[in-house]
Amino acid sequence: MAKCLSSIYAVNHVVKSNNFLSGIIAAPARRALEREKIDSLEKLSGYSEKEIMKLHGFGRNAMEKLKNHMKEHQVSFRNELL
């Protein structure tokens, strides 16, 4: 009788529990925020809209959805310095 391979080899599964903005914006935009270590609306509020739009994976559609979500939670982007 053959043994189950998982009992012979160590199984390494990476399970991400990052549900930040899941269902709000598309995965490429969420991954862009993840790369920048932005995992809360509070951290997001420390960035300007222009800075977020520069991230690879972000577009107008994601930005509009994100701004609407932030508005619902009374959070806004940092103002651009003139």
C-alpha cells in the first residue's frame, strides 16, 4: 500500500488572508497596493491619488471604485503639495 506523498514530503502552501478591498477593486490593483504594503484605508490615506495612479495595475476604473469606497468610509487621499 502506497503512502500519501504529503506524509513523506513537507507541503508548503502559502495562503494569503489579505482580503483588503476584495470585491471592491480588481486583483491587479489589489496586488499593486500589496506590493507597497498598503493594507488598510488608513495607510492608503497617506498617499495622494496621483501616487496611487502611478502604480502598475491601477487604472481609472480601479481608482473610481476605490474613491467611492473611501468616501463611504469617510477616508480621503492626501492632498497634493503644490
